Amino acid sequence: MSVVRAGADRGRAAASMSVGSCDVAQPTWTPANETESAMASALATGNSQAYFRALAGATLYLPALDEPGPQQLVTVRSGDDQYVLVFTSTEALASRLRGIPAFRTTTCAELLDKWPDPALMLAVDPETPIQAYAPIQVVADGAAGRVDLTPAVALPGGPVNALEAELDQAVRESDVDALIGALVSGVVLMPTDGERWAPAPEQTIAVFTSPERAAAAVPGGTPLAELAFLDIALDWPGIGWRLVVNPGESALEFTGAQVLGFVEWARHGVDAAGADLPAVAVAEALVQPLPVELAEAYLVGHRPDISGLVHRESDLTRVPMGGVTHVLHWIQHCAEVCLPVRVPDEAPAAWRLTAVQVPHGAKLEKVGDDGRRSWVAAYDADLSEWLPLPDPDRMREALRS
């Protein structure tokens, strides 16, 4: 996911540069020293010169093998580019390269002076929120103010559903954990060609967070499949494929390795939820407020699963209802599938579900513009369909007549 990217008019160096990305397999990250704090702060505020100055003046750690002889640079290859790995702390090095027995220190100036091949690229703190992939000369140019970075933009026009609201807030706050959590528990739209996948050029698969985002990017009449985001990660075709969420100005981009990492991230999140967070009781009544497009997925498309943020039914009056047209009600019999979510002290308890089967008897409640509520459908697990419920107002009118 590119949190900050280079300006498009900087030539090959800018086109080959990526700064400020995150790894889905590392759900939490904190700076280990003043350099990393300065880099993170600079990215959060879009201050490119401060970012590169912190990097240019930093002590850098090179992974090393504990063997006699000259230093051998550790490199990795991605596509046509080869990268030299460096880190801004021993913690960053140890978290990314387990089993490396030693390290050596250097600086950007020393690296530039001894750089062995102009074609080599620099990879700083790979797979962390402050990472940089760039030609080494870019560091000096950036510190001198000759390279501009454009902060990632929030969704043009504003979010249109709950998933987009979570993503929008996560991008604005540079909250990697929240962004990944929203995607892992979200439902997206995928263009199809009659089969499951409809790949874009260069082994790219695009998904969209709403019909509005899809309509702005794909030809009219293109079939769209509604899928749990985690299901896409589970069925990912391979490490050589790339995923783009909402292609265009607000795109989030992931490598194949990062997409596969979503599955591990989800498992880690379940394991690390924490005993201090409330658990769902057996046979507890839960609810999920739904915008119109998700409600239609149940009422029209007979959607059989639940994904996203859910709450206790008893807390429904405390749940924000902006944009909500329906509320899904059900009894949750398997507490293990509910991942606890940390919320502010005054907020109602919340959990995330990912593609959990809708139980028999679950109901959909319509919320009118005037606040009036009425049951509109119930789920029949034998038929795998949502069946309409009688409208009590119409029944009363019929009885009166």
C-alpha cells in the first residue's frame, strides 16, 4: 500500500521510488529510535524534506554474516530491480531478517561513496510503515528539497459506505492496523468475465469498495461479484499477481506476497485479540447496521454470510446510524468467530466477523427516514434465501378495511 508516492514528473528515479508503505504481515509497528520517529512524523504530515533529512543523517544497519572477509551487501530482487537492504534500527532488522547473526553500521553518505553499481536500488526498512525503495541518489536530493512526495489522498467525493469510512479515516491518520483490519473484514466488488477473476493488464486484479468506485473505473455492463476481501486472499492466484483496491487517484496497491499475508494477519489478529476485550457469549444477540447496498445484497442477492463490524443487540441505541437503512439481527452461537475490536471507552463493544454463515432465523429490520422500524425479511438456511416477512402496517390497514 503506497501511503506516500513520488511526483510523476521526476523521471525514472521518481517512477522507481516508493516511500511509506506497510506490510500486511506486521499488524503493529512503533518507532525504535528518534530517526524512525522523525521519519514516521514526516510521512504523516507530508514533509518530504524532513523525511529524507532524517534518513540522510541516520545510522544505518546492514545485515551481515558473521564471517571473515569484506562486507557482502545483502540484496533482494523485485521484478527488474535489485535492492540493497538497510535498516534504521536493530529492531527493524531483526523483525524482518530472522536468523541474521550480525550487522554492520553505515550512513547514506558512506553508502553513496562506496555504491558498487548505479543500477542497484536502496530498500530502507522494508515492509514497515516508513519503508523507502529508491535510487540512493534520491536520499540526498530529497534532503535538499529537490524531490517532492505527494501524500496519499482520501477517497474522492468522500466515503459512501462503512468500509470506505474506515479506510478513509485510516489513510488520513496513517493507521496501518486500522486500514488492514477494515480490508480483512470487508466486502468488495470484483469485475468478472463470467469466471471468478477478470485480471487487468500485467497480472493485476482490481477490486472496488462500492458500486460508485467501480462505475468510475470499469466499462458499463461489466459483471461485478461481491466477495469477502479475505476470501480473495484465500483464493489468490499466486505471488506474482498484484492487487489494486479502487484503481485511480485513491488506489491502495498490494504485492502478491502482501495479499497472501492478509490470511496470516487475520489469524494473528484472532490470536492477539487480548483477554481484556469483551468476548461474545454463547447464543448472544448481535446486530450489524447496513447501508442500502449491503441490505440489497441480502434482500435481492440472498447473501448467505456476515462480514464486518458487529455489536450487541442491547447496544444498538448507542451505535452510530448515519447512512444506515437496515439492521441485521441474529443469534451468534459460535463465539470463536467474533474478533474483538478495541473501541473508545464510551463506545459500544464491537467485534469483526469475516464470511460467517448467516444462521437460520436471522432477520433484517428496515429503518425508515422517520426512524420507524419494521421487520422485512428472515433467513431460511434450508432454502439459502431471505424470505419476506409480513408488513404489520399493511396488515393493520387490511384489517381496518
